[in-house]
Amino acid sequence: PLASPDVRVVASAGREIVLIGTAHVSRESTELVRRVIEATQPDGVCIELDAGRYDALSKPQRFEQLDLRQIMRSRQLPTLFANLLLAAFQHSLGVKLGVKPGAELLEGARVAEALGKPFYLCDREVRITLRRAWAALSWWKKSLLVSALAESLFARPEMSEDDLRELRERDVMSQLLAELAKAFPGLKAVLIDERDAYLAEKIRQTPGAKLVAVVGAGHIAGLAAHLERGAPIALAPLESIPPPSRWTGAIGWAIPIAIVASLVAVGIVRGPAAVGESSLVWILATGIPCALGAVIAFGHPATILSAFVAAPITTLHPAIGAGYVTAFVQSYFRPPLVREFSAVLDDLSSARGLWRNRLLRILLVFVLTSFGACAGMGLGASQIVGRIVS
């Protein structure tokens, strides 16, 4: 198996490290991992997983353990949605290719345990990678990325036999990340370069004279270069989450302050009665689009009402989001059923499933009411400013 083109042996600081480049939805990769580990009998096996992804792959019913309210309190709904999209992408490919996504990574852990060898989870926590990637994008690029993700939910191109054969021969997730990096250059450093360095340092810190590392094929070149160089890499900077930009916080507060100032200006220019009229305009302009988002998501009547009530308030306070208010209300009145947690990846692959699954409907409520509130804020602000200058 060491003669395989997907295997590369690297000498690093007097140690032998066998790198196995895999495709994350390939039965051939799973078999290669088993044969290489059995043939080399390493002191340890390093795997391109973090603890969260390992639990996700090894525990098929993981979504049933989600604490939605805790996720909402910690403002992690967007991260959950991104994780679901990634998991659904791999799941749909696995169905087409007839193999469980990530099976070769789990195989590395299983074979190591069967041989009495330790295995080590060497990847960076996916939450950190996603947040660093998000922070690396401009507002415009973030909008384009969100649009692309939304489009991917409904785009289901048919795949020919040649397409499936090509997918079997490549590291699909690394290819996906490479395509993202090409479309969004700011993501390359986070999604590819940083993870190469992180994986290399974690492997370098792993004890043992002979190691096997099971990683995506797209990481092999970068990993080999770092390991052969042998210089230690500081992990702390790669694990830090960039704080929000001061400009982001300033703009977040500047908008509501400007709106309140505009209402005061309306009172000065047109009198107290006009302030009441403008306030009503603000309530309707923000509340109606937000409530409409809840209606489109088939939200509970209480969710629709909360959207209308919350939008005029939350749009004036950047620390509170209308989407989180409505998602919390929806989860209270329509909590997901156990079977819906189990079916979330299948349901995410179809437009009908998005509305049928209660967990996904909560996410729809969050996204659509947030969008409605933002659109309403722009509409309401333009109406109020128009009353001053007209």
C-alpha cells in the first residue's frame, strides 16, 4: 500500500510520518487507510478531525442532542446552519457514491484501536475555522457567500457517471474548499494554508517514532512542506478568533442613533404630531417585512406576532436580533421532534424538506425574519428621512 500515489512518506526530525491522502467520500480511500495502518504498524495515527467532527461522524444521532436554546443564547445559529450545509453536502455525495462521508477518517480510528494503537484528533475546531473565515471577508463578500450558500440549497444538478468517477478519485471537500478559496481569495489563508500549518504542528507534537496521518488529499503538499521544514509553528494565533471590528460596532450603533436623530429632526421641522406619524411608519416598515418573513417560513402564529413586535425594537438595538427572538419563539411553540433531528440532512437536500422539518423551519424563521427586519430598516429609514427633506 505504500506504493500508492495517495501515500507519501516524510522524514521529519528523525521520525517517519506516512501521509495518506484521501477523498472524504471514497470507499477506495477507506480500504487504503486500513491497509496502510496494518502494514506500517505505527506508534500512533493522526486524523484530520477535531473533537466535534469526530463525535458528529461517530454518533449518527448527534443532532438529537442539540440544545437549541443554548445555541440561540450563545448566538450560534449561523454556525449551526453552516455546519448543516457542509454536512448535507457530504451526505448527498455519500448517497450518490454509496459510501458514508468521512468513513476513511473513522476507519483510521477504528483500525488504530483494533491494533491497540492510540489515535489523535489533529484538526482545528471547525467553529474556529468558520469564524476566522467569516471575519476574513468584507461585507460585500459575505453577502456573495451567503447568496451562494442559499443557491446551493436548491441547485441539484444531475451527475453523470463520469462526474461520479471523478469525485471518487479526488478529495471532494478539499476541492470544495479550493473552489471557495478561488471565488473568495480572502478565505484561502484560513481554509487551506492555516489548516495545513495547524495539522502539521499537531502531527509534529504527536509522540512516536513512526506515525500515520489520515488527511484529505488536498493537504498533502502543504503538510509535507511544513513537516520537512521541521520548524515549530505557534498554534495560539491560529486558534484565536478575531474580535469584531470597531467599525462594525460603530456602524451598528450609528444606524439606530441616526434614526432616532431623524425622528427628533422630524419633530423640529414638522412638529410633534409628525413624530407620532413617523414612529408609526417605522413600526409598520420594519414589522411588516419581518412578519412576512415568518409567514413565508410557515412560522407559528405567535412567531409571526413576535416578528411584528420585535422588529421595530431590535432594529434600534444592534445587540438584539429579530431573528433570534423569532427563532426562540418558534422553537418554544414548535419544538423539533426526535425523528426530525435524525432526518435533518435528508430534509436539507430538498426545498420541501426545509419547510417540513421543524429544526430547519426554525433556521428558516431566523434567516427570513432577519432579512425582513434589515429590509424594513432600510425602508423605514428612507421614509423618515424623506419626511425631513420634503
